Amino acid sequence: MASPLITRNILTSIAWSLIFVAHSITVVLAAPDTEWPKKPIVAILSFPAGGSTDVFARAIAAPLGEALGQGVVIDNKPGAGGMIGLGAAAKANPDGYTIHISAMTNQAISQALFKNPPADLRKDFVPVALIGTVPHLIVINPNVPPKNLPDLITYIKSKNGQFNYASQGNGSLSHLEATLFMQRIGASGTHIPYKGSSFALPDLIAGNTSMMFDSVTASLPHIQSGKLRPIAIAAAERSPLMPNVPTLGQDGMKQFDVENLYAIYAPKGTSPTIVARLEKEIRKILTNPDFKVRMANQGIHPQFANAESLMQMTNSEHGKWEKVVKSANIKID
């Protein structure tokens, strides 16, 4: 029979062995997080190149890649009011090498409009950070006579339904704004959806469509060149880039300001350590004074909120637009 001392030594050895094994397992499990990233990160966008989402995403991707020591590659997947990109991002491996840069307000609207959306920001993703807002405005082809909102409303009504307007796509914020606007003024017209601003604007400039709700970012160069005429800003305040353009509220249409929120998410299951690192680096970028000035010059308002706050905003936006879509009885064309 073994002596108590030998037995105690054996038990001690076993205990230490178990501790060593547990520590080794912990190290192995933790290694992917502590060594992340080892390769470039893909940022999926639901809109094409050239629009406000793309401009903002690329502006953030470059410094984020520098901070992480790996490139952040933009992958544009436009269509279906942002649902194609959303679905692709939701299905990605949650290993930290795919993120979704979202026009969150657009996604909330599409979620309410589509019967069978492929994914849901609230259920299939973890929030990383709010990154900012981009105001929308009404722009028209310069050959359309009106110079202000009251005249535009009169003109549209005079067309007796023979009026068309573009949007960034079925289920987009641009689509919903135009639909609500036409309802508010009691007029009808033909909605022509595109796969984002970069596809819609050339037709508007060519005169194939007459009006569009678009982002300040995408429309600004064409306004400055005289190819588009701005009518009114769909926001609470005027844009400093075009101080002479009133808000819809200032021109007679009250309670028509829309805050278009942009945010970054990761597929559900992404490590909290990775999410925290992304949030930290994004905060640094968005609070950099030079970055803020550069974005402001393009009509983008950088604004940081952490993952917890973003989750609350995401739930709030979805609830808000579900009510708007239902009360307005808006259907996908």
C-alpha cells in the first residue's frame, strides 16, 4: 500500500498536469484573438462604388487597415435595398476577417419592407460602432423648371401622374423618402429604382428621370458643376456645404428630417476581443480632427458610439421604420 506522502505527491503531480493542460488549451483558444489579424479584412457594403456608403467606407478602411497592420478590402454587393450585401455578410465566417459597413437606416427600412429578408442586423450580427450620418436632399434635373420646394410640388401635381423619380433601389431610404414625399403632397408618379446613386445619377443628369432623394456626398460634385439642382435638405439643419439650400421644414414641409445612420457590424459569433479591438481603433479614427474636417467637406458627419449604444440605436431604428412603413402602407414596387 502506498504511503500517504507518495499518494499526496501523485495527486499533486496530477493536479499540476491538469492545470498545465487547461492552461495550454486556454492559450490555444486565445491565440486566434491575440494574433488577429493575420490577413486582410473584407468589409462588405450593400451599395456600389461611388455612393455615400462607399465613400465613407473607403475613408475609414485605409486608416483602420494601418492601425491593424492589415489591409481592409471593400467588397461592394449592391441590390435589393441592401439585402444582398447584408445576407452575404451574415453568412460569413465569424472569424474577424469579415465586417459589414452598413447604411443602417436603409437596412432597417428594407427589413420592414421585404417579406423574407435574408438576414437581420439585430439577430445575425454583433454591433461594433456607429460611425456617422450623411444627410439626404432632393435633387432635380436642371431642365425641370422649379427652383424651390413649393414650385416643385405645384409642378409635380400639374403633371397628373406623368412624373418619374429615381431612387437608390427598392427598399432604400431614397425610395422611402420619395414615396412619403409623394404621399404628403398628394401626387402620383413613376418610381424608377437603381442599384445605388452611382447608377441613378447619370440617368437623372441625362434627363431620363426628373427627381431623386440622394445623399449630399454623392450629389455634391454634380451640384457644384451645375448638372443637378438642389431643392431642399431632408434633415433638421442645412448643410454647411450648401448653406443657401433650405431644409424641407424651412420650405414648408414639417417633420420630414431623416437621420441616415451608418455603422459597422460583425457576423454573430465574432470574438468579443476582436470586436473590442475594432471598436477601439474606429473610435480613434472618428475622433481625429483632420479626419472629421475631411469628411465634413464631403457632406459626411463622423459620429462615434460604442457597441452597446449601437445595439440600442439599431433596435430603435428598426422599430421606428416598421411603424412608418406600416402606417404609410408602403409596398415594394
